[in-house]
Amino acid sequence: MLKIINNNLISEINDNSNTKRGIGLGVFDGYHRGHQELVRTLLSRSEELNIKASIYTFTKHPAFVAGNITKIAMGMISSENERIELLKKAGVDEILCQEFTSQFANVTPLEFLEKYLFEELNASLIVVGFNYLFGRNREGTVEFLKSWAKTRGVEVIVIEPVIFNGNYISSSIIRKSISKGHFEVANAMLGRNYSLTGIVIPGQKIGTKLGFPTANFYAEKSSCLPDNGVYATRLTVDGETLEAVTNIGLRPSAPVSVDSPIIETMALNKNIDLYGKEITVTFLHHLRKENKFDSLDALKTQIQKDIENIRDWHNKNEQCWEMLKVLDIPVYGIKSNRFTTDIIDITIKVPLTQINASRYALLSRILTSTCKQFPSRPLLSKYLDSLYGASIDTNIEALGDILVIHFTADALHTWRGQTSPINDTMALLFDILNSPDTNDKGKFSSEIFESERNNLIMELIARENDKTKYAYDKCGDFLTAGTIQNTRSSGDISVLKKIKMKDIIEAYNELLTSGNVSIFVAGKITSEFRQILDEQIRKTFALNKSMNHLYPGLKPQTLIPLPKNEIHKEIKDIEQAKVCIAYKGLMPYFSGQSGAVAILNSMLGGDVHSLLFDVVREKLGLAYSVFSFPMRYLSSVMLVAGVAHENVEVAIDAMKEQVRRLAENEYQDNLFDSAIESVSYSYRALSDDLHSMVHYYSSAMISGRNVSISDALIFVKNFDRQSISDIAKKLETSVVYVLTNDKNVSEKQ
């Protein structure tokens, strides 16, 4: 039987012959990074084709029926319900769950494709992993699928392996890592931290007697369990996540041992009664194996040492994790004791439109200028100065078809051990949002409104006067023509001039009630800070009912520019010509190969050792300045140069030649080695600045590339020269834009 799970409803398949589907095939145990790449590719391509994105999977792992028990002897990474929840959260339209019976196991590969996928489900797109096997005795291969698809006009996309630490990511490797307690590897491959969930049951209360009360539960029998031992973990209950220590084992030192491993966990910094509650324990680091102690006193001494070691581990590992969920708003924290300041970043996502970009660019400036408590800029600035140099700022950016507004505050964690400026600054930031300087009719100050509008317009004019920025803005306009991505996050001058007070009031109300909110905090993050934050969120976003959920691959939308191969020339009276070349063909923004893109850009024009700098500027002397940068949400990379007017055409040829050299592997080894070191350094440097860390993890959440900084360094080392060549070979010239005063520059390529 085939069940459809759609919007929490389960039904049997009916005749849906008129519904075209894109279908992703797999078991998806654990929903690891390879699975994520597959599902996000399915979402992206299905959206382009305007078809339903469907996952075809099984109620139970086929190995249970096929008798290949050794494959899953270590247990499942996720239960059936957990798998379904992970896939639903990914944003697919429907999940098709096939009951894997002995009868279904005998279906031939051809029958599966013809009857099940083509005739019954009307598949017009099929997405599979590189090693996908199907049908009776796993006889069906990817090559067989491709061959059949050609006869039926079905598009097939094969996802290449995602490599970590020299191995391609697979459920089997993850199970082995979990069972050995190697969670640094397992979690990196999963793309999230492995966890077990259960209902807390009464225990022998030995921990309580020793002064270490624990919450105890048994995992599902089919779960993949770590080795018996002590682990650094986190404990989640009632929307709050706390640092914890956990033991898995048979209690060999207790008066009464148990027959199967029991999970015993204790929050480090908070005493809470958990009996009868459902809790989730997330595993991070293996401290030691379970041992038998001669006495309870010896056990108590060891537990004290374990707690000290694990508390130290938590304090030293600056991971980003969801600390709270308040009103369905996630609060991510980066706990660090290395900095004197703390940061809070309120990130609000709304759909990108031309009117939204202008409204929110103006609104964010108005909001951070004054508030009811401090109804003028001088008063607000004076108060921030009194908080020992605290600051509040706003920033707005467009990521694909999503507009992201940041409201950020930073301040000293403490001043001479007596006050906490960050707590007062955080309260002010929320006051700016929920108590703006408006009159009894809800209108903002006309003076502030007009002043900020004029300031924003002047900044946009100044950007146009910077001819380099003007040139790559224009090139980007041609690249994205006809799409929503052809909208600048800072707004449009003509739209800003038409905006009325009512537009800003409307935007303000929408921001708080329908914006997709997530909050990032970084620094020491005390319990008092968390309590204040919880209260402020409830007050500010009490009416928030956001439906703007983000699903990487779908929202933000992936833009695949057309291979226009166009050249555009604009004549202006300027001293130096500007050349911009936009290449399409970069992998989608959610791809696990983001590290390879960074390496390619470093080699092409992102660093002083790059080909564009070394060859086009230094050796050939064709450019005063030249560089490249990837536009991940546009699946493109842009090359930009300032050249003499008479050198425009030869410079274009030379710039294109460097892309060809990367594609054909025609460069010295030291270029690749320097790029690896440069990209690695850029990742390491992120940890030296809290703002950089917050922005990195905020962007990672939106893009779906949820990679820790330490894991990013490992991923970078997985790429070789061939990886760069493979990316460069897919690049195609889409747009060439030339800004020059030379009317003789050719408009033909």
C-alpha cells in the first residue's frame, strides 16, 4: 500500500494522472547532508518546472524485509516518525510512503519505473543519489534509470556524493560513528546534532542521593545507540535547551544494574523536575567509557570530575545552537567567554518585492533613529553612550527572493562587575521595535520620516556615482532581468520618492505580525539575559503569525540565469572604463560544495595571488583593478575590472581566458595551495569577531548550509584541483557589460 502524507493528512493514493510530479527516491534514514542535497535539488527543480515535489520512501527500511540485517545492525538513525518530520520540515509537497513487503521486494526495476513512478505517479522528474539501486535484488542502477528515462521523456538528476573527511557521506558511516561515540564526525555528516527522545521515567534515585539528580529514559529499541559512556550533551524540554552531561549504560556501579542501556542526563546550570515529560538529549562529545566503581563514593568523585570536564568542554566549544523557542521563534546562541561584549541580532525575513525593499530600507532607519523613550537622535545617542559605548544598528540584504532585515545591538557584558550594559541595550533594542516614536494615531515623526528618506536617497545616488558599483549593479540588472532578484535590497529612488507615511505604518505592522523572525545572541549569555530575552520576545512578537517559512532550495528561490551571452555597452564621460562579466553555472546556493566555490573564487580573482590579479593586472598590465566575487543566490560569478578605454576588448578576452585555464587545469600547484590556505584563514578569522560569527551562522541557517566553522575547515580540505575544474567547466558567459567613453568598443562577442 502507498500512503500520501500531505499537510499532516494520510490517505491512500488515488488516480492522480493529471498531477505531474518530481520524485526524490531513497530511504532517507537520518536525512543527512547527502539527502538534504537531493531534497533541495528536487524542490528547486520542481519549482522551476511547476510540478509537485514528492518524496517516495518506505515505511520501514527495506533491509528488514530483504534480510540484509547487517546493514542496519547498529540501529536506525531516525525513527519512521522522525524521518517523516524531517522531510516535512524540508518543505516537500508530499511524502509517498510505500509499505515494503516481500511482494514489493520482487518488483523488477522496469516495473517499478513504468507502473509505480510513470503510470501511477506521473513522474516527469526523478532525483536520486549517485549510488541508488532499486528493484528486485537491487538490480536497477542509475544508468538503467537514465536509459529508461530517455524513452519516456523523464528528466533525471543524479546527486553526486558529498565528501567529508575523505569519505562520501552515507547513513552507514554515520551509524558507525554514532555507535563509537564519534559525534564530531556523525554530526558534521548529518548537518545537525544527533539526538534521542524519550519520556522520563522514575529511577533508583541514586543520582539524587549523590547530589546529581538525573532524568532517565530508554530509547526506542530500533535506535542507533552510542557506546556506553559519558557524553557532553544538551537537554531540550518545553522549548528550552540546556547544557547537560549524559551517561548511557547499564549502571554497573549501582546496587541494581539494568539489562539494556538507559540514558541518564542532568542539566548543568538549572535544576528542573522532568518526571513524566518528553525530553530530547543531543549528543556532542564522548568523554569516557562507562566503568564500574568499587563504591558509591568513588562513583561520586568521578561524576564530579565528569561534570567539571564537560562544563569546561561546553565553555570552550563555541557552537551555534537553538537555546530557546519562544512563540515559535527560535533563539540561536553562540556561547563564548573570549569577548568583553555580547551581541543580539534580531533577524526578520519578508518576501522580496520592489515596494518591500524600499519600505523596509526606510523603516529600519526610522526605527533605529528614535523611540518613545528617547524621541530624538541626540537623546538616543546619549543614552547609548551612557551604556559605555553600546551600539544599535540595522542592516538589510536580499538573499534570493527573500529580504532579510537585521536589528543588531552590542554592548559590554559587564562594567566593573557591577552593571550589565548588554541587558539594558537589549531592552532598548526591543523598545525600538515595540515602542517606536509614534503619535496617538500611530504615525511616525514627519521630520524623521523625511530626513531618513532624503538620507537614503542620497546614499543611493552616491552609489550610482561610484562607477565600479554602478557597473556591476547594471551587469546584475541584465543578468536578472525579468525576475524578482532584479531588486536591490537598499530600495529604488523612484519608489522611495512615492512612499507615504501610511506605507511605512503598514510595513511596520507587517514586520512584527507576519515577518519570519529568528534571533541570534553571542557572548557570555547569562541566565538573567535569557530570562529578559524571553520576556521581550513575548511582548514584542505576541501577534506574530508568520507564514513566511524558509525552505532552502524553495525559499529562498534558486535563480538559474539564462545563457544569454549578451554584451551591453553604455557610454559615459568617465576616465576609466569598467568591464563586468557575469558567468552562470555556479551550483545552487544550498549546495554542500560552497567551500569549493570559495576556493575557485580565490583562485580566479578573490585574492592577490589570483589569476585575474597576477595575469590580467600584473603581467599583462591590462587593468588598474580587477577582482571576482560569487553571487551564490544567482548561481553566478562576476568578474569586474577597471581598464583603459582602448584596452576593453583585449581585457575581456584575457579575463575569459583565466576562467578557461581553471576549467582546463592550466595553472601552477601553488595557486591552488594558496587558495586553500586563504579560504581556510578566512574561516578561522571568523572566530576572532562576534559579529562575523553571528552573520556566518545566520546566513548558514537561511541557506541551509548549516556548517560549523570547524567543519567548514574540514570540508575545504576535501576539494582538489579536479573539483575546481568541474565547477569552472560548467560556467558560461551570460552577460558582458562595458561602461566606457569609447564609442568604438564592439558590441559583438
